[in-house]
Amino acid sequence: MSDLAGLEIRDCEVSGLKIVDCYGEQISIGGGFDRVVVNDVDVTAFVEGELDRQHPARALAREAVTAEDYRAAWSVIGDDWRRTFERAGRLPQDLLHERVDDEWSFVETHRHLLFAADAWVGNAVLEEDDPYHPLGFPAGAMPEADAAGLGLRLSARPSLEEVLAARRDRTSSVQRFLDSLTDDELDRVCGRKPADPYPDDRYVVRRCLTVVLKEEAEHHRYAVRDLAVLESR
């Protein structure tokens, strides 16, 4: 028998992972899974349904099909964030730089969403000349040299207001694009990929917008989860 107490698996491909005849307490599992079975019970639909109940923007982001669907999802996500900004504003600024369980801090979360908008909309969809804000924060899998090549300053420690000022500029740009979006435009093939380190692939407007909506919805879920911990301190 092996003692795996305290084991943490992070950012791994785990298809086919099987845990049998084990025991423990306080087991936590998070990620994107097609099917999860616990003690011979498929809990996938239950978990997804409960997450959608708690965070309706998730379903709107996932199920958007028409231009109007994308506008509606973006509007709900914006309302969610406005309420959460008010909540975060009541905390000391230092706590907003603090990580909970080694997840991104509130400030880092918004740096990441800044990058997501820059890559998937500013670069891929709008093909802007200078799409990447230096405070953007890509996913951890991007090598630091590639991030530097995009002009990103990963080691920067900006205030929340600095990041939100950049975020407001980007969300306004996304809003303007969505305001004029048509159903036909959704299937236009983008002339660029999100960033050079990304794989060569067929990127269409629909795919890019869906990524941004899902990123916003999921990271909002993580943010409110971690804010509850910070508030308890």
C-alpha cells in the first residue's frame, strides 16, 4: 500500500485515471472532465447542473449560437463582475494579491482575462496592430520567453485599478464588436491565431468568442470562491 496523502495533481492530462480501493477524507477534484464516476455512480450531469445553477453565465457561454446569444451572455457576465468588483473593493488591497490554495490571486485573474481578450479578440478577431497589453498574464503553460516575445511583463505587480483600467478598455472593445456582430460574421475564418505559441489551426470568430466567454464565466466562479476565503480572514 502507498501513502499518497496530500498528493496534488495540477495541469495534467488524466484521461483513464482510476482510483480503486482507496480511502481518505477531504478529497477535492477540479477541472474539465467528460465523465466522472464515483463509487459506480456517474456524477457528471449532477456536477455540471449544480455549477450551472450557481453560475448561470456558464451555460450561456457554453450554449451561445447566434450573435444575440453572444451579446446576452456577455451582458450577464459583465453584471456578475460588477457585483464582484464591489465585493472585492471592500477588502484590503494586499489580500487581492494573495493566492488561495495556490490559485491565481484576484489581480492575477484579471491580468489573465486581459490577455484572453487581447489574444482571442484583439489579435485573432480584430487583427489589431498592437493587441497585447504588457500586464496580460497567459496560462502557465506558455514559456516565459514566448510571453516576453509578446511584450508581456509577467513579473509586474500592478495594482488592481491599473489592471481594471486596461480591462475596461478591452471589454469596451469586445462590446463594440458584439454590438455590430451578425450571425454570418460568426463563421468568418480569422486571419491570425491568438498568439504565436498557439498551434496552427482554423480559428473562426465563433470559436474565439466562445473561448473568451468561457474564460470570463469560469474565472468569475473561481474568483467568488476565493473571495469567500479572503473575506473570512
